[in-house]
Amino acid sequence: MKKLIALFAALAIFGGVATAAPKAEKKIATVVFTTDLDCHHCAQKVMNTIPYEKGIKDVQVDVPTKTVTVKFDEAKNSVESLTKAFESIKVKVVKAEKK
């Protein structure tokens, strides 16, 4: 009886492993936005909003060069929706350069 239970347990474990679907690879994109940022207050506005958008992995703001670098999961977000997020906090995005 113990052997039968052990056999069914082994079948359940290996059957579950065999049917588990592989996870899709995350495609992380990096975009550099040129903005109209001119002070650290504006940079703080960006840092209080953009990192909380869906799929964002990293945000770096450089006030002297007026750029914002965003790393994000392309399956969860896009350049167009990030542009809209900047517009919602009244930060004008001049152009986006995808790396």
C-alpha cells in the first residue's frame, strides 16, 4: 500500500512539472526622453510618478542634460503610454530615443 501511495505521489509531482508552462521572457527596453526639466522640483515630480507606472524597472533623471532614462518591460508598457504619463504631470517630452 505504501508503494502504491509513493507511486501516485511521484506521478503527481512529475506530471505537474511536465505540464507547467514556461514563462515568457521579459523584454526590457530602455528609452531616453529629452524633456523640458529645468529644476530639481520637476525631477522630483517625475520620480514621484513615472516609477509607479506599470512595468517600469528603473528611472534616472538628469536635470543638467534635461534627460530621463526609463527601463521598462515592453509587455506591460510602451513609449506612447510613458509619453502620456509625462504629459499627465505636465512635463513636456521633446523626443524619445530607444536603446
